[in-house]
Amino acid sequence: MKKQLLILCLGVSLSLAACGGQAEIAEVSSSQQESRAEGSSDTAQTEAVQSGTAQENTAQTEAAQSGTAQENAVQQKDLLEQFLIGDTAAEIDGDFVDLTQTFELDYSAGSSYTLNQLIGQLRKLDEYGMLGSKEPVITYAMLQNRPGEDDDERGMAVAVDFENNYETNRFLYVLKEDEGELEITLAIDGWTRRWATLNPYGVVYEGGSGGAGYHGGMTYVPDEFEYRELEQWAEVYPGFTFYLYEGEELDKVNAIITECFEMAAENEKLYEVMFTQNKIGDRVYYTYYVEDETLKQQVEDLAKKHNFRFDPEADVDAARADRAKLLEAESIYQNYDEVTWTQR
């Protein structure tokens, strides 16, 4: 009996000792958790402060950049307005591109002109009166930089339209601001049947009639409003031939077109065949368009006779896209929306 009692007491003692140890461990664990919780709270507060500061700094930076861009845009528009009223001159840029076809003005690099002086020179060269006697209509537009480029880099365009009794003649100028001065980077002309215009990014499109069965044009793309050629193109129907870019290919294509014209005397549907010439980069592409399968076969037979192969339309499109990518203009060259013009 005593032995059993002794064993029972010993068991109770061990049990109490064990419980005491667990209580102590639990107490330490609770203390550590509190410490960790406090540390976590401090870290969260620090991170929140840092995040808030970073967001505030980012917002301030963006606001400053936006303010600078707006300020630059205002300065550029002020310069343009001074040019429009004749109070300031614009210098011909060192990389100026002259695409005018009717009047040969002196666009020597470094020379400067007010808008009135440009108009005066045009009048002086108009010996046949094609510009008419009316005062020209002057419109202007602000141009955007390419997507992803600096917002404060903006170009400007001025169009001078002369109206006579038969048509309108246009002279279009692209300008940019450089260190507070205006520079003219491009000049191009057009008329009612062969027009010149711009999209909002300053891409130049020119094209139209060169005769009853001949159409042609060009596309130029800007890089900070300095211009490079994307493409020259022409379209002819039987009865007309191409005359640019001499060489064996041109001779063969013109021979095919001439025979097509001769065959059209017996089959007038052949007059519907349109032949195209596209100069893209260093290469000239030739293709044709007609829906009738029988006519297609006749054109292919003529090409085979002259040992010539027309380029597939897909190859011309791919070459144009590659050229645009090379000129970093892939995001702007297919935007055919005309820029919004404002009358002076």
C-alpha cells in the first residue's frame, strides 16, 4: 500500500513539473510573438511610408514633366504664331528636304524667311498667273511626336493655298523649334488633282494625277521632324508607261504594257489592268492588279514572253513595312487621318 502511494505521489510531482515547463515555454513563445508582431507593425509602417514617399515623388516627377511639356508646347505655338503674322523668320534646316515641283525657290541651308517673304517669292516666280490674284488662304497645325517619344517635341505645319479660277495650288511647310528658333525642315507643293497633306504625326502624303492614265505620289516620314523617304509610287494603265528608274526591268515592264495596249484593240477589258511601280529603299517593285482571271493569265503570258516576273503584292507590302520599321515609323506611317488645320 505504501509503495503504491509513493508511486502515485511521484507521478503527480512529475506531472506538475511537466505542466510548469510547458507554461514557461508558452510564456516565452507568447513574448516572442508579441515582439514579432511589434516588429512586423514597424516594418509595415516603414514600407507604407516608403511607398507613399515613392508614389508622391513619382507623382511630382510626372507632374513636373507634364508641366514642362505643356510649357514647351505653349512656347512652340507662340513661335509659330509669330511666324504666321510675319514677326519672326524661320531658318532653312541643314537637312531640309525640298519636294516642290512647280517653283524653284532658294532653300539654301542657313537662309531665313518670314512667311510673307516666302509668299512674295512665290508670287515673283508666277509668270503665268497660275496662283491667281486672290490672297492665299493660310492654315496651320501642331504636329505630335511619335508614340513613345518626348511629348514636348512637337512639329508645326503651315499650308499656303492659292486659288485661281480652275484649281487650288498648295505650298506646305513643316517646321520645328530648336533652342528657341524656328527651322523649316520640309517644303512640298500640290494642286487640286495632285494633293499634298500630313497626318497628325507629320507623315507627308502626296499623290494624284500625272495624266489621264498615270498616277503617282510619295510618302515621307519624320524623325523628330527631319524627313526621310518611305516610298515613291506610280500607277499606269495600258496606253501609258513608266518613265522613272531606268534599267532592264523598266524596259521589260514597258514592253509588256505596250503589248497589252495593242491587244486591248481587240479586247477592251485589258484597259482595266493597272500596273504599279513602287520604289522602296534601294529596290523598285513592279506588280499589276486586275480581277478577271482570264486577263490575269494574259498578263502572265506576256510577262513570260519577256522573261519577266511581276512581284507579288504581299512582297511589296512586306518591303514597305520593313522600310517603315527601319525608319522607326511603323507606328505612324499607316495613319491616313489628315491633321486638323486651323485657319490663320
